[in-house]
Amino acid sequence: MVGRNGSRPLLLLGVAFAVAVDAASSALASPMRPAKNQVFTRVDYGTLVSNPNRYKGDPFDIVGQVLGSVSRVKNGVLFQEFADRNNSQWNTAAARRSPAPTVRTGDDVRVRGVVNGQFTGKNDSGGSVTAVVIVATSVTESHAP
């Protein structure tokens, strides 16, 4: 997949992905806070991405496309998706506790869960990567809108 400006999508690879996996693994180990009232969807994702740490604990319900590698860990699965697959934007890192769903690169999935803050790091080309981190309560196959 190639972005609008001809660049490849930002993928969390190597060290950056390891840091994201570590952050998401910590999210799996943390007890989830009770959800607040606002459910973030495609309509207001721009608000969420502007300051994910402000919205920790808020519910999340987005359909996106899985990109990069999917990591299976002892207590779940970790993956990255573009919540705006058409524009390769709204980078989201999701962690789902066991039972882990079958998730593959390129799948369109609906992720429901709770915002757990923001990940910031570098991709394999040295570019900056920022992603909203979600602790998923549900991951299901979906058809992109």
C-alpha cells in the first residue's frame, strides 16, 4: 500500500515495534478502567488522535485495516491498524487479551475497547510514528465502510 504522497505507510518495525508491543503488553496486564461516556468512532477520531492521553479510559469503536506484523504474546494478540484505511491515517495500536482472535495483515477488523493513551516512536526509515493505543475488548472481522 502506498500513501497519497507516494510514501509507504508508516510501519512499526524493529525497535519501534518492540516498544509498541511492550507498551501494549503493559496495557494487557493493567486492569481496565470503567468506560467514560464518550465512544470514539470514525466521526470523532480526529479529536481522539489530537490528544490520546487525555482520553484514557474512554470507549473506542472503529473499523480499520491491519498493517504490519501481528504479534501473538502469552496473554493475547497485538497489532497495528489504520482507522482511516483509505488515506493510510489514524494509526492505532491494539492489544486484545486471550482468547485472541485470528488477525492477519490486510484484514479489515472492527475494534471495540478502551483508549489507553499514545505511543510515539520511530519507524524503520527513522520517521516519527504516533499511534493511539487501544486495549480491545472485542476484535471482529468486518467489511470496510
